[in-house]
Amino acid sequence: MTNRIATAEITAQSGLELLTNDEISLLNKDTNGENYFLLKKCILAVLNSGEATDNIAHVTSQLDKFDLEIIPLNKGLKLRIYNAPASAFVDGKMIQGLHEHVFSVLRDIVFLKQELKFNSRIDFRSQNGISNAIFHILRNAQAFQVGEDPNMVVCWGGHSIPHHEYKYTKDVGYRLGLRALSIITGCGIGAMKGPMKGALVGHSKQRICNGRYLGITEPGIIAAESPNPIVNELIIMPDIEKRLEAFVRLGHGFVVFPGGAGTAEEILYILGILLNPKNKNIPFPLVFTGPKESKAYFEQMDLFIGKTLGKEAQSKYQIIINNPIAVAKAMQQGISQVREYRKSAHDAYHYNWQLEIDWDFQEEFIPTHQNMSELDLGKNQPGHLLAANLRKAFSGIVSGNIKEQGIAEVDKHGPYQLTGDQEIMDSMDALLRSFIEQGRMKLEQKNYKPCYQIK
């Protein structure tokens, strides 16, 4: 292992979570190996921030020699870290942003293992229980700014995108920042980093010193998508479903850039929620956008949505090509409508309580071969439930591409098998083939081998 810092100590600072001895014991290396390993893996991923890779082996190969020790102090907490990446330090001192992220990881992992597991008020077996649990996680992470006007724009898109698309995401972020809008992304590189970087410049020009660049991740994906350097608030959710719900509960407007299977999963998630009849009258600004070179991408995506979910789903978004200013204005106008609606409905600005999210979108989907093969991908079901099942299919493909568990599953049993109605499967196959041809599935495209088969 080269370019390592042998030993470093960092102390929790004011505003970061302090832990009791009981909470620290939950992460004890000897008695709670699983919890300790989860903490270790997530912290190592944070310290690899800035590495342009989606190869989870880049992080896992370092785990054997990387180690950490939690040292309780009367005045707080200290971490002793062994064999950390040297890129996380300047002159022997950990970069401040990474210092903060390390304790964000500690905060969220402990909260998940302590508060959510043992709090009798938290119920992961019901719709309301899950939404309440997500609220608790976000509140504990101090993600709410109560009383502030809505201004959070969620930006989704791929980590594996060409330079001209990345530049476009920065241009859109810049226009959003000039309008005092803050950014939420999945915290990785590509279309997750670009909008934050652009918004940072826009905020600087407007002398906005409290711009928010909030990254939401989950343990299964953080090692493949380490937080980008712009993220100034990091939150780790329990799994992908809770992560997606956190986006839609926190966000006031949504911008989708080109991406691969993960972006398709996000699109299907949000469309499935908006197709629920109970959400029909809730304003929800949703824009698909990219540079002129990406026009064919969105035509393909729009065609897929039309053939699988129909015209009603197509009516839930607008497509704006090669016009960052128009995107920013659409977000500004849409968020204004969100503000007026929530004000009239006496709903909170900081958390979208009124949005109805079905259990099919909340329950953790574990992409085993059996679960993938048993997905109902037929048209004889309500549109929002078909969207839920299509979302799970794409989630499984993401897992097989970049998540440790999914990669191991595919290595052991071969590609996932997906079956369904002919038109749906043909449309899905065409969309995924276009992702492969355009280099959107993984950063290392030359060696890409599909983790799925469509029948």
C-alpha cells in the first residue's frame, strides 16, 4: 500500500455529534464486528473522495490494512486512523471537509444502529413508520432549515458521462446558484459533482456564503461513489429506497441529466410516485435536460417511458435541451408554485409530508437472482406499480454493476434474468443497449460485461 499516512488522530468538533460510551460500544471492533466493518468501509470511502473511479475494488482492496480506533474523551470523541490515503491530508493534517464527512459517517451509522433499532416509536414495517424514520435521520443530520423558503434542487444523472455533458451540468448549476438555489445530489462524480461546482461559482458571485451542497448516499454505494469535494453536508441513509425517499421529501424541484441504469432507476422512482392518484394535485417541478449532443438520449428515454408507463407519465416532466437558463427559470417558477401550495396546505417547507409513497417504493429490494426473476414486468397492473417493479429491475442492474453484494451475486450465479411483456422487455433492452453504446454503464467501458439478460 503506497501513499499512506501511517497514523492520524482527529477530534470531533463543535456541532458534530458526541457519543455516549454505550453508543461507542455499538461500534466496538471485537464485539460488534459487522457494525465496525460498516463504519470502517464508509470512512475509507470518504477518505478516497476525489478518486475518479466506480470500481469498488479500489476501496475494498485497501480495507485489510486500513483501520480505525474510537477513543472516548470526557470532552467528546477522538478517532485514531491507520494507513489512510495520503490524498486526504495536507501537510499531515486531514482536509477539513473530509474531517467533517468522517464524523458525519460516524453520526449516521451510530444513529442507524442505536436510535432506529431500539426506538420503539420507529417502525420499518409501515409506510408512515418509514417516512417518520427518514425524518428522524434527516433531523439528526441537521438537514432541515425550518422557516426558510423552498430552495433545494435535486440533481440526478450519471457518474459516467462525457466531458461536454459534465460541462453542461456545471452550466445549469451555475444558473441555479445565481438564483440562490442550493443543490442536492447523490454526492458522487459526473452529473452529481457538476451542478454543485457550478452552483458554488454562482453563489460566490452573488456573495451567498451559506450555499448548501447536500450529498445523500447509502452504505451499499458509497465505496463506488465516494463524496465529491464540493459536498458540504453528507448524509448516509440505510439503503437505496430510504435514500430515494429522502431526495423527494427534501427536494423542492428536480433536474435530471443524462445517465445510465441508476438514473433510469431514479426517473422510474419519481414517475411512479407522481403517477399515484393521491399525488395528482401536488406541484412537483421535474425537468430532463442536457446539451444538444444529448438530445437522442432523452428521445430514447421519453420513448421508453411512453411505451412502458404511457402518456400520463410523459406529462409529468418537461424536456429542455441545451438551455441552462431556461432550466433554472423553470426550477425557479416551479419552486415558487411549491411554496404557494405548501403555504395554502399548511405543509412544511422543509419536508414533503403530503407526498404519498407506496410500500412498493419503500421496502428494501435485495437483488438476488430469484427476486429479479420474479419481478412483475407486465402491463396488467396500475402504472405506478409497474414503475415500482421497473425501478427494482434497474436497481438490480446498478447493484450488479458497482455494488459489492450485487457483483458477488453475479460472479457466483451469472447474469440476472429478467422476463416480462414483449413490448416492455424490448423497450428495456433497447434503452440498456443505448446506455452501453454511449458508455453510460461504468467508467471502465472497454471491459463492461452486462450483469443481466433480458428474455
